[in-house]
Amino acid sequence: MNPTFSIAEVSERTGLSYDTIRYYEKIGLLPPAKRKENGQREYDKLDLDRFTFVTHLKRTHMPLKEIERYMVFSSEQNYEGCYNVLYEQKLKIESEMAEMHATLGIMNYKLDHFQDMIKRSGLGGN
């Protein structure tokens, strides 16, 4: 028998709150959870993997509408659609990373400058 997970276990493994999990189901981002006889939500490994992937996409600041678009393509087995959505996001991530790298370079330059100024002023403790 395949393992199943409660909403608490999905929350713990993904970092998503119960409300966020319910919201994602409500807006159709993910299919509605199966229910146990007592009415509690029950998720399988595929559900958990989907929540985990959505969490990763959210970390890249991908809008929910784009994640929804990806999930629709995925459920339709539209592989070209899936590829295009992820490729567009990959390009955005690479652009943001390049900007952050440039900013980090400027910060490092400034930090080195201030470190030199501190040493020259005799406040560096050395």
C-alpha cells in the first residue's frame, strides 16, 4: 500500500501552512484532497511531490497564475506547455541572479573600501 500523508505531515514537509494548502486546493492549483472516512484530508506521494514543487516555484517568485498554468499543462500532459512555462521562469531567475551577483560585487567593493578606511583611521583595533 502506498503511503499517505495528513495535512499536518504535508505542512511539516513543505513548510506550507494548513490555510495555504487548503487555498491551493480551493483555487484549483492542486486537485482536491482525497478524504478519509472521518473526513480528514489524505494526500499521497504524488500530492506531496506537487506541493513540494509548488513551494520551490513560489520561492522563485513565480506568480500563482503561472504555477496554475503549469499545473494545467501538466495535468493535460502538454509537455511543450510545461517546458515553456518553466523555461520562461528559468530565464527570469537567471536574470535576477545576474543582477544579484552584480549587486554583491558592488557591496564587496564598498565593504573593502570601508575596511581600508577603518584601518587607516586607526579604529580597526589592529
